Amino acid sequence: MKHPEIIKLQKFLQMKFNNRNIDVRPRAKLDDSVEVFIGDESIGLIHVDDEDGDKSYIFNMSILDIDLDEVG
């Protein structure tokens, strides 16, 4: 993904989740996806799907079972 596209994704996520701490960063050696952070913590990946001329973005967030223990 190119820089303008990454910035648009970041602004969208910040607005959608009302969180200015969301940061979208390019991945080293991979241009089909970006990494999403809140502060220093990686929370997921966004992959771009550009098949059939319809571009979409897939946000994948893995949640570990040990992370659920933190919420009780």
C-alpha cells in the first residue's frame, strides 16, 4: 500500500473508534498489508483485496485467550 492509502486507513480507524492513538504502519518487505497499533501494541493487520476491480480492506485482529483473562 502506498502512503496516502495508509493515511486514509489510519484516519478512518481513528474516527470510527474515536481513538487518535491508532497508528497504521507499513510492514517490512510486504506491500499488500499494514499493521495496526494502539500506542506500542500491535492489535492487528489490514490486508487489501483488489480482485475484480472492487477494492476492499480486511481488518484481522487476533485475540489471545490470556488477554481475555485481563477483563475478568
